[in-house]
Amino acid sequence: MAPQDPIWARAREDLIVADEHGQEEVFLWEHSQRVVRCAIEGVPALVGVAPDELEGDALRVAALYHDAGWALQYRDGEVTRSGILSRGTSRDQRELGAELMRSRLSKLLPPKTLQQAYDWILQMDLAGVEATEARILADSENLDWTGTLLYWRIVRRHALEGKGVQGAIETWQAHKQYRFWESRIEAIHFDAVRQVARSRLERFDRFMQELARQHCCEDLPGVSTARLDVQ
């Protein structure tokens, strides 16, 4: 799906939001593009699913709109710009995104294709889903939460809450303690994707450890190991 494609252009219009000053927020749009690339090119090749085994058009638009509920809620004043994708997408938000996709693309794709995409968006968070496309979509979404890209989500969330670097480090350490990200990885459907996710998580953990060292200046000689006072 090329950027000049009318479906791509429509999705871009729907997923990029702007504030009252016209300042655009592209985080959701960038995320959706990554999920499309992962779902169409990355995960199928990784798990050995040939392109002709998939309903490609339906999978593309499902990947584009699976998180579109955030954009609708922003426009309705229910979330702030910084709040977009600051946490996992809820079932209600999935339904909002699926409905938006179906209404906005009704003249661009056949009803059967839109119904397939609609169903996969609603199935992607279910543990026992059988549709290969829904499983690919879910795993592509989970991959976007388990690598270094996660840091941008953490920064946005903590900026929204008025917290700084120390807060981000403490949140990461708490998530490690309670195996939050391991649980997310265990929910991934395909073993090969799970391995990639673990590798990404390990690299990100090393990044966060180094961030903690530099935050406390522990990489400099003569600096104590005492943590900074954030009271």
C-alpha cells in the first residue's frame, strides 16, 4: 500500500490529530505504519506464512485502524495529545477504531474485506483467536511494545504526569519486578515472534540500566552510588 493510495491517505487523515493551534500529533500514525509493515512484511516472513495465504487488503486496513479509537477520543476531548497510546488500547477503543475504519473506507473496499478487518481488530486481544491474520496483527502490535521504541511511550506518559527520568526508571524497574513485559511476551502467538520480542526487551533493559547509571552520574569517577533525592 503506497502513500499515494487513497486508503493510505484516508488513514493518514484519520490518525493524525491536531490541536487548536494546528500543531499535528503524529505518534499514532507512526505507530500504525509500523504495525502495517510488521504485519504485512515482517511477521509473515518470520513465521513462514506466504503472502498468498493471507487476506492482505483486510490485514492492511486492520493494522492501520486497530488503534484509531484514540484519535476519535482525542477529537472528542476524552484524552490529551500526550495521553494517546500512553497505555494499552481498551476493548471499547478497538470497537471505535473498527467502526471508524468501516465507515471511512466503505466506498474504497468491498464489504467482505471491511468485515474481515473489523473482526480481526476485535479478535486481536483474545487469547484463543484462530484467524491467522488476527494473530499476526496482535503479535505485530505486541512487538511495538517490547523494544527500544517503548522508551518514547514512557517519556510521553511521564511528561503527561509531570514526572522525570527518575520516574521512568522506577516504573521500568517495577515492571521488571512484577514481570509485566514478560507477561505481554507470553501472550504472543508465534514462537518466532516471541523470540524477537525477548531480544528487543533484553536490549531495552540494557539501555534502561545505562540510563539509570548516567542519571545518577555513576559512570563518572568519584561519584557516590547514592540515588538522587526525588522528594
